[in-house]
Amino acid sequence: MLITGGCGFVGSNLGVLLKRKYPDCQITALDNLKRRGSELNILRLKQAGISFMHGDIRNTEDLAAVEGAYDFIIDAAAEPSVMAGMGATLNYVINTNLTGTVNTLELAAKMKAKFIFLSTSRVYPIGYLEQVSYIEDTTRFRLLDEQPFAGMSAKGVNEQFPLDKARSIYGATKLASELMLEEFSEFFDVPFVINRCGVIAGPYQMGKVDQGVITLWMARHYWKKDIAYFGYGGTGKQVRDVMHIYDLFDLVDYQMNNFDKVAGGVYNAGGGLGSSVSLLELTHICEEITGNKVNAQSVKENRRGDIPLYITDNSKITQLTGWQPKRTVKDILTDIFVWINENEKDLEQILNS
């Protein structure tokens, strides 16, 4: 098995968990180590018995150097920040998230490997998500049953949500990659499955303001640093659902073992309504776990590309496979707290900055 982005948060966790469950499985993690903190996972992967290859999916020469053949390729390599696609890193986002996917698909065709693609909920257009119907409660925004368009209910967004508006450069590259998977399946016989993931969180995530906010929030409370509520009146009532990395592993593990059942499908995968949280609620949970209170700044103006709430409707994948997330937001934050506490010296320079 080859995992691209194998030293990242998602890739490294999937690799370690798969190796733990299937110790005889040969796993290679390929990563360019661009994201700060990803280098800390090299030793962790080695100790788990996973081979590390320093390479970049943007470079066909690096992929050509991959030795052997693999039954599966898990594509977890991406620049996952919406904000990154709006600035100087625009070309990096496109070259990694689209060209890199195409390069990896060529490798899959050569190896006759099955392809598991980790896409994103950000393929759904911002313009429509800004129009969803919701009410404001004491601690969060809540979706209403009746929505202005198909693919949306009080349970969240499903796969029928319209796609015909702008979504961010990041989201566009992932949606374009999904289309390329269809082409490679049709013309190069590359079997695939697409998981449109919402927010994923857990240990070994190097959280930043623009990506990995769950870990960032815990880190700010752990080291007693200020936080900020941006947009929508600065109240912190924006809502996201959060999926534990272990729940994503359970899904990928099922898909690998039942590939014919899920092949060719596009599935929303997230924490769902039961594992959703507002920033304000996130603060309260972090305070409870750490015992620390921090100052919260309020910025009323909305940031470009932000949305009031996003919740994943997992109905399609649950009905097909029986999979559903098991861990709560508090479970996720507790696991992150334990990880930070046990690795405080190494993580302080990355997460406490």
C-alpha cells in the first residue's frame, strides 16, 4: 500500500493504524515534508514498520522512483487550506491538489492499484452554503428542516447538494480531481472510491488558524493563549461537524475490505450532527478538559470564504455500509490534550506560536 501525504496528519494516522491491524501489510508513506511538524512523524512511522519515501507528487520523477507494486493507493496528499488558494501559494495549491492527483493516478494505472481518494466537503459551493436556513440558539446556529435547495436538511449536506457555483481554489482542485478519477476509471481501468470528508481531527495534527482549528483551539487553551471569534457577529456560533481520525480509519478499513461494494462511489463522510460543535461550545469543552480559561477576541466582520455552518449528512455511506462515526467532540479533544501533554516539548515550538 502506498499513502501519499504519508507524514501528514491523516496519512500518518491511517498508515500506523493499518499497520497495527495488518502487521504483514507492506506500507510506504510518501511525503514532501512541506508542512511544519510533518517531519516528527518519520520516526513514528519507522517504529510502526512503515517505509518512508521523501518525494513530491508534483514531480513525476519522484513517483517513478517508487519501487514495487501496490494493491492500494490512498491519496491523502493535499494543501488543505482554503485561505492558501487565495494568496501567493495559489500555484502550489493547484499543482499539488490537481496535477499531483493526476500524477498519482498515472502511477495507479501503471500498478493496477485501487485508488482511495480523500476529497473534501469544500467541493460544495460557498454561495449556496451562505444561503442555508438556520436559527440562532444560545450557543450555536442550528439548521432548519426546510432549505432553499436540494441536498440539504436539518441532518446536513448530502451528495445531492448543487455544485454549480464557486467554492474556493482548494475546493475546485479537489472537485476537478474527482472528475479526473472518473476519466482514469473509464480509460485506464483505475478503480476508485471518493470520500468527501468534513473536518477531521485528532492526535498528530499540526493545527493552524486556516486548517486544523480543533487542535489549534486545544493548544491555545493548553498554553493559555488568546483565541478569536471571526465573523458572523463575533459570537463564535459558527458550527462544523468533526470526525475523529479513528472514525475515518474505520471507514477506509471497511472500504479496503469491501471495495467492490463501494467502488465508483462518492460519499460524504464526517462527524455528522451528533459530533458537531460551535466555536463557543468548543471553547467550553477545552476549558473543561484543561482547566484553563483564555481571552476571546471578537471580530464581527466575516472573512471571505467563510460559512455559518457545515454539517455532514452521512446517510448514503451509512445505509450502504453500516459505518457511522462513534467518537464525540469531547473524545476528540481529550485525545488531542493527552497527545499534547505527552509530547509538550516537541510540540510547543509548532503549536504554541
